[in-house]
Amino acid sequence: MRPFRYSRAVDVADAVRLAGSPGARYLGGGTNLVDLMRETIEQPDALVDVTAMPGEIEETPEGGLLIGAAVRNTALAEHPAVRTRYPVLSRAIVAGASAQIRNMATLGGNLLQRTRCAYFYDNHGSRCNKRQPGQGCDALEGFHRNHAILGASAACIAVHPSDMAVALAALDAVVHLQGRNGSVRSLPVTDLHRLPGERPDVDTLLEPGELITAIELPPLPATLRSTYRKVRDRSSYAFALVSVAAVLDIADGEIRDVRIALGGVAHKPWRATRAESVLRGGSGTAAAFAAAADAELAEARPLPGNAFKIELARRTIVAVLRELAGDSA
Amino acid sequence: MSIAKDAKDLAKGMLQGLMGKAVAMAPDSWIPGGEPDPLIRVRHGHVGKPVSRIDGPLKVAGAAPFAAEFPMEGMVYAALVYSTIAKGRILAINVAQAEAAPGVRAVMTYRNAPRIARPPVFMSDQKAAGGDDLPVMQEDFVRWNGEPVAVVLADTQEQADHATTLVAVSYELETPMTDFASAKDAGTRTAVFMGQALHQEIGDAEKALAAAAFRVDSHYSTPRHSHNAIELHAVTAAWIGGVLRLHDASQLVAHTAWSLGQMFGIPEDKVVVTSPFVGGGFGGKCLWQHQVLASMAAKLVGRPVRMVLSREGVYRIVGGRALTEQRVALAADAEGKLKAVVHTGTTAKTASNMMAEPFIVATRSMYESETFKLDVQVVELDMLANTFMRAPGEAVGTFALECAMDELAEALDIDPVELRIRNEPEMDPTSGLPFSSRNVVEAWRTGAERFGWSRRSAVPGTVRDGEWLVGMGCATGTYPYYRMPGGAARITLNAEGRASIDIAAHEMGMGTATAQTQVAAERLGLPMGAVSFHYGDSTLPGVVLAGGSQQTASIGASVIAAHRALVKELLAMAGNDSPLAGLKPDEVASRDGGLCRIDDPARHETYVSILSRAGKGSISAEGEAPMPLETQHWSMHSHAAMFCEARVNSVTGEVRIARFLGSFDCGRILNPKTAASQLRGGIIMGLGLALMEETQFDERNGRIVNASLSEYHVPVHMDVPDIDLIWTDIADPHTPMGARGIGEIGITGTAAAVANAVYNATGKRIRDLPITLDKLL
Ligand SMILES: Cc1cc2nc3c(=O)[nH]c(=O)nc-3n(C[C@H](O)[C@H](O)[C@H](O)COP(=O)(O)OP(=O)(O)OC[C@H]3O[C@@H](n4cnc5c(N)ncnc54)[C@H](O)[C@@H]3O)c2cc1C
């Protein structure tokens, strides 16, 4: 770890001001950033702790929720409004990491955690275009069982590791941002992260120094059901091989609304828009679910070590939709 | 180091009072015609009681000092820089920036490191402890990816860690051999293990195989595994007045002291290694580069040095289990009697160690068969030296053999339990020796009954619970009884009638100190609270490896020898005024805090009385364990019948273990509580072996890619089901206390029981570990 300066922001304005220099980074729970600093993959010269920023979980006038960026993962998952109205989000959060890590981790930090590609982490011994653009990618012909099948590039096949972000993608959440110069904007969460392309070193569309201030969840009709299913190599404390967040509104066998997002398959939480359009307005049968999954996965480009993810994703999507459809299918 | 003194159980032990059982002296060997250890007959004493760990309170209070917790005056902290190539010359190491970093005292590289000899590699000498025999930071040459190339020494750990990032190394790369397939293509050699070629043929097994009515012939593979004891490898080293003082985390203190003495060119008594507590060993806490580098660094800077490996560091410099590719072919007649057992395959080692994963060893004594063909081939790779890991050989060998038995049972349409019972040998099938004690059939029958094996559906893929397919599987586990030469112990009795046992043995968390205090108390006729067990110090008697599950027997035999010596001296001291006057050592027994005549317990005198009449403050006697001749006369093995119920998700292929039962025949159980933890721990490690453990070794450059516990998976709590344990508790008449070691057997057979249960659930045979969900889709 390199020496760095530490300061603690009292509010949003304070945070963006303190993070004014190019080498500054925001610090949430530190469960990812500090690990990466230990490996010298991240080398900020200043950390601005944003966990003291005010911002809780509030009802919006539209009937949704506004969640401050510093809210801890545990607090968010356990919040009664989240548990009852957005079970997909609660479940996604508790499916991630461990209780200790979730107690530390913040909403903003979780969204911006970096990939777990082992070559990315092996700072000195392996090549990685995400760490050092142009260096090459050791995962392409190495261990890539956990890597992307959708939207990857020749430069990078890493996946985004967050479970929570997958649920947020399915919920059409909106990210509220504040820039260094005080400018305020918001982005659909699905536009926050980017695909690797030629620049895998750039994870998101954030401007330098831009701060996540809050996440807004739009209201969900009471008839909607949602859930999250994570498939992994052990019962707990493992990242997703494939995960599915889905929101379904079905009545009399007809799908009124559906939103599906996939985790563990791409450089960003993968909103399955193709599958959704196959389903929307159609009937909620097992065959339709399978056709929708196939439509989404037709674009998948696997490598030898991760080809199983296509079948795994297909099966998991179908199983999740069938579960949500329940007797209505 | 006495832990009994500090433990609350002390008081409890005192209250248990005197035993009132006369324990005659044990023979000092167990060869044919000899007497079994009389302790075996004592049924209601200390031995066999579920005594809680005497070090438990200390550990719970955080007061048990581990290797990284010994403060020393003027100590500096060390951090390592690891090579990033597998083979080649170091062209340049730039340490200037690191040396200039805050708090840095020195940076050690091959250029300024003290000159020392190579490590004596384990098994090259009785006391050799080295994981390999490569020079330690002596040359500009790198021999594996991850080899330490620089040590930074600083006032704090953080400063040292930081400065390692400022060291720049450049290399001239040579082409390493890191690819298993290419190495095999270049040619294999017959492996040698403990001086013996791993090759044996009885009859013509291939011919018998071809001619048999029923046969199976399959290939199995197991990946590399890394050691992941919870306690990171750590050492605090100092040179004090010409003596090298090491606080280590070790399962072989005497070996380490001797080996470091050889390397530094000093007598072994100028090296003192202590290791009072160890947070898990499993074969990994031996002599690797960190102890050597810390000792060298302490010399270089003239200060004590603490070196705690990071988790990555453990992956880079502490060897693990090598990969294996195995073929098992079995032939049988219609009744299921084996006609041929073929178990062959290939593993990898390095040119610098003597450890070829001996995956055929269990097959030598498991089943009766007319013919055998056993063979291990080996290739040498440019990698970190592989090493011993819990049940080396048996853990992965029983996976292949016991899956093949399951496949054969199906081919024959015979119940897998029954098939094993039908092939129970009368005597060791490959050595011809009689068994010392073998009750596998009993373990199978009681285990099957308790597990509810009869409820298993013989047709795979037929039991379903919602999305989950449910199956049962079983397998035999086995591990030999070993006792290595070199055991010795000292017993000291003081005027208050308290005894202390001194032996250079080890407590790695398994309960050694507790169980051995029970045994010694019984043997000496003392309450537990009057006995303290001192261990973990190379200056104590004995060369006792806590490995090969042999420590219990080695300590037992050593204490027996010391007890004989002590009794002799006590009788001489008692003289003619004692009720014991005129008695010979073989005529007396220990009882009620003293000695008595075996057949006339009223002729008794307490230790306190003997010492006080002689005006002595204490008496001390040392004894050496005899050579382990018992293993030459008998085939000595523990066994287990392992039963597993697995659930496999039909959508995702995820495997979850619902239930597990281990039914053991492993000699007399000295302490059911600590024993159960050992057996259960072994099974849990076996579940990891079956389902998730795998070191990702990048064959392109020999780099271990998943060098962290977040990417290298071991079971979490939720992966571990209820584990039911039963045992025969039948004493082995040819071992000290009737006990056989139990540290390793739990991991054997477990992976096969899981794989067989997965097959029963799904109809899919997974012959390549670990059984990850992609293999079941
Ligand atoms: C062993 C292990 C297992 C794990 N398993 C899982 C898992 O299964 N599933 C899963 O989803 N996650 C898992 N995690 C990851 C965990 O969820 C993340 O580490 C955590 O959510 C990060 O949150 P944080 O607040 O600690 O972020 P930090 O580490 O503090 O920050 C992460 C990044 O976000 C930036 N940042 C923080 N707050 C803001 C803000 N308000 N605005 C702008 N930038 C900000 C930081 O600058 C940094 O770049 C695991 C982590 C570990 C260590």
C-alpha cells in the first residue's frame, strides 16, 4: 500500500470539494478499495471517506424509495420497505459476500466494486488490460471459468461481481450523481457501467471525481413479484457464476410486465432486454420462458472454460420465471 | 511450555481424584508374543473420557501465544518480494527506492544475504525438514514462480509491506517446464516414496482383467491443492549469544532445529525452536523458506525478525498436494470376488524434493484380489515443491479406487456395501502380513444400519425432492498406523507428587496435550491435574513428527519407555525400608500416586513418600521408544465406512451434502471429544476435496492464479451438514494404548462417498475432482 491522505466528508458538497484532486478517491466501507490498495492496483494519494454523509432510506413522492449512497448493505437489505416491496433487492444483497462485509459495505461502494478476475488481482505476476491498458489479457487463454459470455471484447472478458447491482438493474433504479463542479445529474443504473470494448480500464461512465449521492427505486405495482437467484460454487461466500434478478407481472397467464437482469455473465449487470421483449404481452409458459432465454443468449460468445454458463443461464432464467409465474403460468 | 497449569480444567482434574487402578508397566515393544499395553484393559479411568481441551480456556481468552505473537526487544518486521517467472536469471534487482522508504532497515537479496548451505530435504535424513533442497536466496537464479527474491526489513509491518512494492526486479527468462501434458510426453519415471519404488505387481492383472466376467476400467483425476491452515505461517527469529532462537508454527521442532543447524553450519543445540501453539498444520507447517529467510535476515540486521506470510505468501512458498491422473481397473467374478486390481497413474513433483503423491498406498491393503498391478509414474515440473497434505496418497487414491468399486458394484448388480464386505481380505493382500486389528466389516454393518443405507434406491436418478435429486453413496476410508523412529521422553516427579512429561511433540489444535495428559495420568496412577505435559520445544527429548498420524503412537511409546526407566529408579530409591522392597520393575504397577506390587496392591508406597524418605526434591528419567518393529510384523491400518447423502439441483447442478456418517475402526479412542473433532475435520476437508478445492496453476508460466481464500474455495459452514460419527473403539493389541492415529483418516474415502452419492442422485459419474456444477449440467 502507498501512503495516502485521509479525510472525512460531512456532506455531499464537502465530499466533492475534498475529492477535488485527480489522485483522490471516495472511500465507502473500504472492503474493495482497501484490498486493491494493498495490492497496489489502486494507488490513490487521498481518500475521502463518504460514510458520514447524511442520507437514509426515504419514501419518494411517487411511491418509490430514495437511498443514500452511504447506506450500508445490511441496513438496506433489512429495511422493511425493501424487504416487502423489493424482495429482489434484499435477496440479492444477502446473497453477496459475508455478513461482516455487508455490515461495512455501502451502496455506492458496492455498485463501483471492481472485477474479481484473478489476473486483474495478480498485479505483478499476470497481464491485464483492465489494470494496464495494452498489456494483454491472461484470462483469455487462462482460467476464465468465471468470466463473461456476453458483451466481452478481445481486450477483456472480466465480469462485474456485484449481486446488488443486478437487482437494481432489474428494478430500473436511477443513480443520482454530483460532479466536482457541483453539477447534478442522474443516470439509469443500467447506463452506469460500460462494456469493456477497447478500454476495459474504464468501468463506468462516471466523470472523474463524480460522486454517487443516492439511488432511486421507482415504485413497483403491488401485483409485481420479484426475486433473485444466485448460482455459485459453494453455499455462501462465493461470487455468482450466473445470477438472475427478475420482476414479473402476470395475470391470467399473460405477462403484463417483465424485467430480467443477469449477473456473472458480463462486464456490467446485464439487462436482458431481448428476453423481455419476447415475453412482454405474451403468455407465461415454460416454452415462452425458454424461448426468451434463448433469444437473450443467442449473442453469447463463450470461451472453452465458461461455455457452461450459457446453459446455466438459460436454465436459471427459466426456473426463476417459472417460480415467479407460479400458478398463473 | 505447560498449558495445564493455566487451564481451568486443572481444578476439575484434581477433583477427579485418584484412580485406584493398578496399571502395570507396558512392554517397550509390541512384537509377536509380547504383552499388549496394560492401559488397554483399564476401562474406566482417564483414557476414553471426553475431556475438554486443557488449552481451551487459554485460547478462548486469546492468551495462547502463537508464533507471530512473541514480542522481542528491537524486533523488525519482514515482508517478501516474490518472483513472477518460473525459471530464469535475475538480471537486476533495484532496491534503492525500497531502502530509502520510511522505516526500512535493510533489503536482503541474494547479493547481501548470509551464505548458508542448502536445506536438507525431508526424508533425506531422519531429521531433515526441508520442503525442498534448493538454495535459499543464494543465487541470481529463480526456480519457481513465486520464489522469494527479496526480503524487506522495517520497523513496522506496514512499512515493510509498502517497501516491497518499491523493489524492481528484471529477469532473463528461461523456458520452464510447467505443463503437465508436455512433461508426460517428454517421459515419466517410476515414483519413489520413503525409499520404495511405487510399483508392485502380483500375478498378471491385465490378463486377469481381460479374462474376467465383469470389469470396470476408468480414469480419474484430482487437481493441485494448497495448504490453507487458518494460522498463517509465521516465525519470530533471533540470534542470541550464538544461539538461533525461533518461535515457529511447526509440526516438527526437532527436525527444524537440526536442519537449520545444518544450513547455518552450527550444532543443532545452538538452534532452539519452540512452537507451543499451532493453528493447523495438515502437513504444511514444516520447514519452508520463511524460517530460513527470517533467520538469515536476523543475522543480517543483527536484530530479531518477525516474518508472517500473507495468505498469498502461503500459496507462493508453502507447497501443497500435487495433481494426479489415475486409472483404476477392477475385475470380478459373478459373486463379486475381485480377480484383478489395477491402480496406476501419474503425478508431478519437482527435481528438488522427494515427495511423489503416493496414490496407490491405500490400494495395497484394502481388498483381496488374485492379481494386482500398482504403479505411480512421476514427472518433474518447474514449480513450488509439492508436499504432504492430510493423508497424502490415501486422500486422492481412495477417491479413484472407491469410485471404481462403486462402478463395479453397479456392473455386478451387487450392493456397494456388500461388495466391499465380500472382498474383505484374511491377511494383507500385497504384503502377506497378518492384520494387527481389522474390523472393517463391523464398521460397515453398524454404519449402514445407522445411516439407513437400506433406504437407498439402487437405480440412480430416481429420488427427487422438488428441484433436487437425492442420492446416497458410500466408500471405504483407510489410513495406516505409523510410528517413526526417534521417539523419546522424560518424566520428572517432584516431592509433591506431581509429574511432568517432556517431549518435543506438537499441539496443532488437535488435542495432543489433553489426550496425552490423560494417558500419562493413567500410566502414572495420578490425577490429571497432577500431570503437566510439556511439548513444542526442540530442546526437549525426542524427534517426533506430528505427521503421518503417528504422533500419538510415538509419544505413547516414548512415555512408556520413560515410565520403565522411572520405575526402575524409583525402586532403587525406595530401598529396603519400603513396602516395595525386593520387587523387580516388572512386578510393580503405578497406582494411587505411587507404586504397588501388581498382585498385592497393599504393598504400596507413594511417590511423595519415596522421594521424601530419600530426601530428594525430584526424580527424573528419560526413555527412548524402541524401533517401530510392530509395523514389520503386522499390517496395521485404520478403516472407515463413509456414507453420504447428496442433493444435486436438477436446474443448476449445484451439489449440497445433506448428511454424512463416518463409521470408524481406528483403534482405541483416547478422548472421544478431541477425536470426534479430528474425524469431523477430516471429513469436512474431504468435502472440500470432493466439491471445490483446486489450486489454479497456470500451466503457461507456473503461476498460482487463485492465491487467496476468496478465490480458492474451502467449505463454508453452510456447506457442512450434520456429520454423524461412530467408532468400534476396538483396541489394537500391538500399539501403545491400543490406539491408532486419527488425524488423517477422515479425509480418506470422503470424496468417493460424495461422488458415489452424486452418481446415485443423478446417474452422472464425475471422475474429475472437484465436482463443480458445470460437470453436472
Ligand atoms: C471475500 C469477499 C467476498 C465478496 N463476495 C461478494 C459477493 O458474493 N457478491 C457481491 O456482490 N459482492 C461481494 N463482495 C464485494 C462487496 O460487496 C464489496 O466489497 C462492497 O460492496 C464494496 O462496498 P464498500 O462500501 O466497501 O466499497 P469501497 O471499497 O469503499 O469502494 C469501492 C469503490 O467505490 C467507490 N465509491 C464508494 N462510494 C462511492 C460514492 N458514494 N460515489 C462514488 N464512488 C464511490 C470507491 O472509490 C471505490 O472505487 C465480496 C467482497 C469480498 C472481500
